[in-house]
Amino acid sequence: MPGNSHAAFGGGPGEKGCLCSTSPAAYPTAQANMRTGGKQQSGRTRQGNRWAKTVLIQAAHAAGHTRTYLGEQYRRISARRGSKKAAMAVGHSILVIFVSLGQNR
């Protein structure tokens, strides 16, 4: 996956890294269209694990420079909403991929 580095995932091959040890509920999620009872709630991203968020955003920016699905998603969203929101959305997609790979063992 683009953007992965030893520094981002904890260094050596013997270490699990920061993304493997905690549950997905601790990570920030992408913006959602939150409507309930006819009222529009805040679409702000919740505060989560700031270290995981940093790694995911770095990986999303790196993925934006590739010719992959994630790169295309980054360019599509950044054209409409800006690079920061695009990075958050692609970071969320990377997290979903990472968690689903971890569950299919």
C-alpha cells in the first residue's frame, strides 16, 4: 500500500506497529451526512487516536501521487472539496482496507 514506511508502522519487522494494537473504534472516521429526526447534525470528524490519524493522513497524501484506486479517489475528492478533506477520506478508506485485511485471517 502506498505511503507505508517503517517509521509509520513502528520500525522493525518484530514490532506490531501502531495500527495493529487498537480497535478500529479508536480511529477517526471520514465525514458523514449525519441526519436524524429531520435535523442536520455536525459533519465534523471526531477526535480519535491522533497518532493513527497522522499515519493515515500521510499514507493518504502518498497514495494521492499514485495511479491506483486510492490515488484516483484522492484526486476526485480534492477537486471538489480540497486536499485536506480528500486526505481524510482516503485515510478512512485505507483504514477500512487495513481492518478488513486483519479480520480475514
